[in-house]
Amino acid sequence: MVQLNNPAFSTPQGLSSIRPTDCLDLDAVSRFTDDTDQFAELNGVKAQSVRKRYAQTGSYFGIRPLKLANRRLKWPHVFAAQSEAA
């Protein structure tokens, strides 16, 4: 039962209420399949190297993981290549 006159239930004019599940793009989420150990093995480094780089910069050479609700990281199944600078 929604109370129309209660300000706790109203939204600002022009804004719709958004549920957290509305922002989930399942196609994008399904790309994140590897845990940190698998991602590190694919890239030929130790898992601790990936964790350290993520802690320092928030990514591993530009690749950002998906942070799950249980604080674990899921990485996309990609090879991190060094970008060529001219």
C-alpha cells in the first residue's frame, strides 16, 4: 500500500524510481567469468600481482573487474596486452 501524501514514498518530479536490478545488463555481466587466479594464469603472472595492481590503480592495465556482493572479483576472459605508444 503506497501512501500518496507521505514524502518518504514520493520521488522528485521527473525522476522515476530505479531498482538495483534495472541496471543489470546480463550480457555484460556474463563476460566476467574468471576469478583472479584464472585471470592471472591466462596472463602469465601470479595472482598476487593482479591483486596488487588492482589495489594500487583499480584495474589491471586498464581491465576492470566486476566486484561481487561477497567482495570477490570476477574478471573478463581477456589477455591484457601492453598498449603501443607512438
